Amino acid sequence: MSTPAQAVYAQEEVALTPLQAERTERLLDNRIACRGCHVIAGDGGVIGPVLDGIADRADLEYVRSVIADPGTI
């Protein structure tokens, strides 16, 4: 099972090393606190949509723009 970070980067066919995946997961949890509003891998808040499979539902530029400025939605 891939992590949310790996799923996003898989869309560009970029393989994350375990360290890169861990750092990205910490970014999602701590710096931008995605799990405060969104469910990721069964864990998190209920305010925003579930982010599992987001790489299959949205293009990478959209995901990056929303991460950069979540208030744009």
C-alpha cells in the first residue's frame, strides 16, 4: 500500500525513497496539517474530502496548488 505522498508523486512516475516519503508524510501531518481536515489512509478529520486516491481524481498541478494555498477551494 502506498502512502498519500507516494500516490501523488506516482502520477508523475517519480519514485520516492522511504526517507522522502517519511518527510512528506510529516509535512502533511505537521506543517500543513492536512489530516486536521481530511482523512488520509483512514485517519484524520471530516471537514474536507478524503484524500485517498487523490492522484487518480485530480491532476498534479491542482494538488500542488491546493497544498500551497488550501483556501483557494
